Amino acid sequence: MAVLTIRDVPDNVKARLALEARESGKSLQAFLLDVLKRQADFSRNRHLLLTISEDMELRGGAGPEAPSAADVIAEERARRDAQLMGDA
């Protein structure tokens, strides 16, 4: 695993984050790691949506055989969950 260091964090920002971490029953490190993981997942979702959009533009839109958005999201979530379970 990588180690990250963040410099020049304003004291008031650190204090707010530490308070939020305590309120959620986590250490500051665990809380910030969760924040980073959520951001990484969000980034992956943006990439997925961009890929879908580009694919639809190239193919002239979704045809009648296209899967529903709910199915696509469910498949991606299942893939992500399987990946996370493998990482645990």
C-alpha cells in the first residue's frame, strides 16, 4: 500500500475533519481513507458515464436491445463489490 502525506493543511480544516471522524467513531486516518476511497469510486463512476456517452454517440444512441441503465449500474456495482471483496 502507498503512503500519502498532505502538507500545509489549515488547522481549522484538520480540526473539522478530526471532529467529523470522532463523530463517526473513526480515527482521523480511517476517516480520511474512507473519503479517499469514495472519491476514487466517484472518479470511476465519472469515467464509466463518459465511456457510455462516447459509445452511444458512436453508435447513434441506444437501440431496443440496449440494457437498461439500472441493469448497467447493478452489473458495475456487482463487479466493484466483487473486486472489493477480493481486496479485503
